[in-house]
Amino acid sequence: MSSQKRDGFTSKFGVIAAAAGSAVGLGNIWRFPYITGENGGGAFLLMYIFFVVLIGIPVMMSEFVIGRRSGSNAIGAFRKLAPGTSWWLVGLMGIIAAFVILAFYGTVAGWTLEYIVQAFQNSFSGKSQTELGDSFNNFTASTFRPVLWQMVVMVLTGAIILRGVSKGIEKVTKILMPLLVVLIIAVCIRSVTLPGSAKGLEFLFKPDFSKITFKAVLMALGQAAFSLSVGMGALITYGSYVKKEIPLLGTCFSIAVTDTIIAILSGIMVFPALFALGGESVGGPGLVFVTLPGVFQSMPGGYVFGIIFFILVFLAALTSTISLLEVVVAYFKEDLKISRLKATLIATVSISVLGVLCTLSFGKLSYIKLFDKTIFGLADYVSANILLTFGALFIVIFTGWYLGKSKFIEEAKLACKVNPVVLNVIAFIIKWIAPIAIGAVAIGTFFIEGLM
Ligand code: TRP
């Protein structure tokens, strides 16, 4: 088979590490707490988990099946499996989503680098939540350092992507993920033992359904897709590097469970501390950057902890940025028939340009507003809630209706030991339930509250 000639993952653990590395990132540690906080806490968490199971896993399965069966990048995969149709446009939307996501993601990944330096310099020490908030705002509103850090992120991401799949992506992710979990658990323990933390746990785990709007439902769906890295072909691309001997279903479960546990742990890390430290007014993208330094101050060994923590968050972000860049690079390389080097250069530079605009929208460009959102806010909102949601919708429709159940199951059951009934259930969800559910959320939001 021609696809066997491509670079690829070498083992099941390698696939899980890379895909879980893609899934686990700022989406869990930075975005999940802030979006959950803005959308009412407990009820949002429940909807989020519901969407991970009902939509996330089926879309993930679909992407892996499409990717492995075609052995091609996000656009090429649709061209191969549905020649002569317009389905490749779904892949194109995915490439656009990768551009937009990586642009604002690079901003936040850059912030984590600044925070590593600040942690080293012990600059959180003795500051109140208000002071920590001010220093976050001053930093993000400045020009030179945030842009510099973002460039460092982009260059590092490009450098890993240049090395290819097995030597680059797979190697880095295998080692770091377990270490990150250990550290997060330690921070959780400190956060829940702070006096006054109970209110935070209540906020996270006690659903208050009166806070639920259509938009909140859409955002839970978008966050589920964002966190699992589905809806734009990242896992089509990774799927094309997965060998036939690897069972897809078990892989998907492992990824979804890991990702969800880390998101919930991040919530436990942030909300009890937020309430205990009296920073209730701290919301938005600054949430973890303000709350966590407060926790480090109050824990034994907090100085060292803070340093290691931000280093690991940065590395978790990096295993996600590489998956985003790989989507674009794989496409450029295969479709435009250019070398990996050229493809990486073009992609990295062009995404960086958009990225700088996102970064500066906290400072110099903060006056630019569209739909009441800054460039950064718009990129974040549009990518997760619109591009990924519609991407996921088209991917399940493609798999359920165009590819069809028998081909889906044929690919999904390779090397898979689970009861075939499970695959049938998933095929049913892909064909009927997921499209209807995603469609209902999108249409409901659009007609009742307006999509933006
Ligand atoms: N899932 C990653 C996170 O939670 C972000 C990410 C990486 C992503 N690759 C993606 C999101 C592809 C959507 C699609 O941090």
C-alpha cells in the first residue's frame, strides 16, 4: 500500500501519547476553567461531559477511520474517499480552523513561557489576587514580550514538526504527560485544602440549570470538540499515520478519558482556590494565570512547584500546537507537493502573522472590536464554537451517510477486540444522534440567541 511508505507512529502507545498529547493542553488547563467559570459552573460541566461521550468519541472515531482509510491529510482524505464531490471543503474548513486556533493558541502558550520566567524570578511572591491580576493585564497589554514569546512557541513547534512524526511528535509526548498529571494532582490537593475552598467545589459540581442558555450549550459542545482536538481533521491527519494493527476504539476511549480527567482536575485546581483567595472577579482568559500563582504562594515548596508547573503546561501546549501545525503542513506538503521544510516554513510564518494580531489585541490593537469581541476573543469563539462544531457536524454526516456503516465498521473493527454491538451503537450515533444533536444546538443558538 502506498500509505505504508509515509512516516507513521510506531506503536499503540505512541498513537495514544501523540493524540492524547494533542488533546491535553491549554484547552484543559486554561480554557476549560475560564469557559466553565463564565457559563455557570456545574451545569456546564455536566453538559460538557455529556458532549464528550455523545459527540466527542463518535467524531474522534470518524476522524481516525477517515484518516487511516485514506492515508491522507485533512483535504486529501475527502478527495480520496469521495472523489468528484465537494466533501473536500470540509477538509478546507479544517485547515482554516487549524490556522485560527494555532494563531490564538500561540498567544496563550507564549504567556506560559513568560510565567515560567516570572516563577523563576519569584515574582508572584507576596502579591494579592488583585496585584497578580494587574500584573497579568500589564504583561498581556504590552507589545514586545508577548510577541517574542509567541515567536518562540511558533519556532519550537515548527522545529518539532520538521523532524517528522515518529521522531518528533511521538517522542516528546510519551514522557511528559504522566509527569504533568502528578503535578496537577498536587496542586489540586493544595487548592481544596485552602480555607474557604468548599464554595469553589460547589460551584464546579453543583449544577445550577437556571444559568443555562442556548449559547452555553453551544459553548459546552465547542469546548468538548476543542479539548478532544476533533472537528477539523487533526485526527484525520494523525489517523493517516496509524497502522492497521492498532485498534481505534480503545485508543479513542483512552484519549477521551485522559482528556476529561485532566479538564476536571484543572477545574478542581482552579475554582476552590479562586473562591478561597477571594478573586471571584477574576474571569476570562486570565483566570489560571492569576489564580494559580496565588495557590503556589500558599503551598510548601511553592516556588519550585510554580516553576515546574508552568514548564509542564507549556510542554502540554506544545504537544497540542504541533498537532495543529501538522494539519496544515501535511496538507501543504502532499497537495502542493513541496518538501516538509518548505511546507513548515510557509505554514509557520503565515500562522504567526495572524497570531501576532491575536496577541496584540490585548494591548495595541485592543480597540479593534467585531461583534463586541477583540481579535483574540473572536478567534477563540469562532474556532471552537463555529468552525469545530460545524466541522464535527459534517464529519459525522460524511461518515454516517457518505462512507456508510459497513465501511466504517470494517475499518473500525480492525484489530479491535470489543463486542461488535458497541461498534454498531457508535455507527448509529454517528449516523443519527450526533448530527441531530449538533444540528439542534447550532440551529437553536442561531435562531434564539444569534450565533455570535
Ligand atoms: N485539544 C487541544 C487543547 O485542549 C487544542 C488542540 C490541539 C486542538 N489540536 C487541536 C483543538 C485540533 C481543536 C482541533 O489544548
